Amino acid sequence: KKEGEISGVINYFNGQMVAGSYQALSFINKTNGSLYWDQIAYRRTADNGKTWTEDQMVLKPTEYTRDQFSVCDPGVVKANGYYYIGYTSTENFKGIFNHAYIARSMSPAGPWDKWNGSSWSGNPQPIVTFTGDPNAWGAGEPCMIVWNGTIFFYYSWNGIHTIETHVATANVNDEYWPAHLVYYGVAVNKTGTDGADHCDIKYRSDLQKFYAIHAASRLTADSYIVLWESSNGITFNKIAEIRNNLKPYLHNCGWSADENGLIDPTKQQFLSYAYGPNWANWKTAWHPISFE
């Protein structure tokens, strides 16, 4: 008897008896596409967030493919008539070893065509594949900016002991730009910040600067937001911590911009985040932003 084996249990794999033990996920009946963790909803506001339309479930996992467990953590941008939505998924039912995916549509309400590795539609494949420790969280939580003919694709890259946001770019006028990304590696290194989560990054053309925000000490009573700045969108420097007038237990922050990810400071913009001490029972905060 080997360590970890259970007495009286015989394991079979593809009809053949095998030694040792392994872990598997099975269903009694063939599924109908509803067995997944997350899907992506769309809603809109016409009065600066006072009222919202009802949720429309617009993007779901594709059964029997690499994103069949989940589509989550969406980030959206518009270019050349298409909305592009980046999202996170995994093939590991523990929710680790994630990869980043992307889809496109003529409308935020869909239908969405997922990137299949060489074109749009069909069997979804990652736009970014995590190559680190398979026990780590991995890659995902994308956000994008379209500026000066370039699409900046930012995504989390979290190892066992590292918390980073990476960046890649492509020519936004190339219909198959996900196949031609140029990878630059680390844009924001959050490893030294306790409880840091993903970045949401926008561009201010009046200042010609890129700005990233993320939560820190997330899901605690002392949570706060960190602000970073960049002149080229490739490497960022921390410039401030925002601790006043925030809800406790905050996480997963983002801020508003136009459909290209560009902030116009002459228009009302907003900071938002989830908050609350109880897991998966969160509210959403919606703060107006004033620019100096």
C-alpha cells in the first residue's frame, strides 16, 4: 500500500485499472452547459450610476473547451467597431492556474466571438497562457487601453510569491492582433504590498500619462487603494496611497473612462469597488472623482 492510497478502492482510467490515486470531476448526466462557476453580465446607466438596467447575462463558458469552468474578471475596450472583452478562466477545478482569454462583439450585449488562437469564433484559446507554478493563481483579470493606434493589454501574473501586472501591446488595426502581441513583462510590481489585487489602468491624454490603481490589504478593515503612474504604459512607478473616504473590506477596484480606456477629466468620472466583510456577499461602492 502506497502513501495516500485508500484500502479497498480500485481506480480505473479510460477503462484500465491504474495504481495510486487521482482526482477527477464527474457528472451523472451529460451537462447542458450550465455547470460553471461564473458568467459575465452587462448593465448600463444613463444618470451617472443612480439607476441601472437589469443584468443581461451576455457571455458564458463554452462547454467541453478550455474555458468551460468559468468566464470572470472582465475588462472591455472598443476599437474599429468591435468591443473586446478580456476575461479569466482555468482548466483547474480548484480555481488556480488561470489564463487570460479574449472575445469580441459589435455590441456589449453580444453575441461574442471568442479568440480561438488564430481567429475569432470556435474553440476558445488563451491570449495569455500562464507558465509559472501550476499551484499559483496564474494569469488573468485583463484591462485594455487603445491609444495612438496601439492596444495595451494588461493582465495579472501572480505566482506563489509574486503579485504582478504584466503588459503586452499590438497594432489595434490588425484584425488578428491577439496573435501578434509583443510582450514586455512586468508593468506594475505589487509583490511588496500586502493583500494587493489586480490593476485597472487608464490613460489621460491631457497629462500624457498612464495611471494604474489597485486595492491593497484587500478584504480587511484597513483596505486602501494604491495609485501608479507611467509615461509609456510599459513601466509604472507608485505615486500615492488613497486611504480616506473609502469603505472597509474593499477589493477589486476600477475607474471609469471612455470606450478606449481614456479619462476625460472635464467629464464626471467614478471610482468603484466591491466591499463587505462576508465572502461573496458584497456591495458595490460608486465614488465621484474630482481631478485637480
